[in-house]
Amino acid sequence: MMEKVLLDTDIGSDIDDSFCLGYLLSQPKCDLLGITTVSGEAEKRAGMASVMCKAAGRSGIPIYAGIEQPLLLPQQQPVAHQAGVLDKWPHDAHFPKGEAIEFMRRTIRQNPGEVTLLAIGPMTNVAALFAVDLEIPSLLKQLVLMCGVFTYGLPAYVCLAEWNARCDPHATAVVYNAGVRNVRSIGLDVTTRVTMKKSDFAATFRADVMRPLFDFSHVWEEKDGIITFHDPLAAAVIFDEDICGFKRGEVSVELESARSKGLTYFDENANGNDEVAFTVNDAAFFAHYMEVVEKKPYASQGTQA
């Protein structure tokens, strides 16, 4: 059965957005209804999404450049650094202006109860969507977010608010408070456990849709030569929910403390709207990802965390 998916992404910052889009374009069970981009240089980010679609032979997917500025705070990622290689790849260069939110609203209304909204960037577009049409949260099949961190005691660089939540904490709070019945959050608790050495990249990926990532990755600066599959993990659980183990409850977002804006908190509650991932089987993830993207098994051995 096909899953109807809308993708909202800040592709062009971390490389994992491109890995996520490559997966969705390759997933035979995904009916990708459209892509919206968010954060600084949204039109260049749309161009990068267009590169991926054309590389996959899927140039007919609608792409809209969305909101660039956070709701209240200054912009933390004004530049899409990876867009520096756009000229090397065929892509569309012009996208409808000021229409991303209306496109999302219209698409969800045309498919009530059928659309999974996958948000893997700052939550600005999604918050604006929920604000302009208060019925939209009830019309979604589910909302899947690469957002938050819920288990503290992680490495120092993730003990602050997760990046998507921190870039627009007020939008993050709007999204979690909107009343969507089925919200799944894939946070740093689990995504930081799903990694690959950048040195293994070229030997692992051969599919046409992955070819632009070789150029994208030269611009992007990874930590310690490691690629972390934050966003692809969020996409994969749409199609294989057993990859992660979830707890149900309620998520809240810190807005008062200047130092901690965007921190996410989880209160376990069997009647809550939110499901938060706390465990991941990384071997199952990579086996699933490779089967979809490369149509072959993954050779590495993984462990369940």
C-alpha cells in the first residue's frame, strides 16, 4: 500500500537531508506528493531537491521554496552551503514564491486522513501551515519529525537543544501543541546511533540518485569523518516502524530560558498524542535503507541500542 508523503526539509545544511530524499525517491511504497524547503536560501535548497529528483528520474514532483526566517528569533542558518555545487547538476532554478504553505494546505485537504507530513528541518513551515488552517492537524494521517532530544547524558554536542528545534523553538512549540493525533519524534537519542564512516560512502552507494551526494558531501563538514543518518531514520520508520522502539506520551518545548530555548521534554502517558523513539536497531535500519536505495543487502554488522 502506497504511503502519501509530504517532505519539508532544510536540504543544503547537513548532508542527511539528501540521504533522506534519496531514500524517499527510491522507496517503491512512497507516493511523494511534494517537497517544501525551509530556512535561509530556501530557493537554493529547492534547487538541491530538484537535483535529487532529476538524478532519480522523478522531475515531476512539485517543489516549493518556503519560509526563510524563524517566527521570532534571528536566523541561525542563513546559507545553504551545499548549494555551491548546484551548477554541476541539472536542476530547476525557479520555484513558485510565497506558495509553499498553500501547497501543503491544499495537498492535505485533497487527501484527508491519508498524508504523512515528514518534517526534517526547522518547524517554521509546519507551524505556519497549522496557524493558517486550524483544521489541518486533524486531517493528517500522521506527523513524523526529526526533532528533539529526550534522553540527557548524551555527548556534550547534543546536550543542548536539537538543531531543528533550536533554529525555531517557537515554531517547534506550535507544532507540538497543534493537537495532531499521531506525532512521531525521532530525536538525537536514536539518530546519533545510526552512523557510517564517510570513507565507506563511495564503496557503499552506487545508485544514480546518490551520485549528487558525492559533490554535496565535499562542501559539508562532518564531525570526525562520520555521516549520521538523522533524517533517513525518520523517513524509514514510516515504512518499517519496527526499526525503532517508541514510548507514548506528551512532548513540551522550553521557551522561557534564553540558554535552553528549544529543549524538548517528554512526559510518558499512555493517552498522549506523541510517540518518541528511544531505541533503534541500526542493523535493521541499514538493511532496510540499502534494500530500498541500492536494491541489495547491507554487508556491515550492526547492533540494537
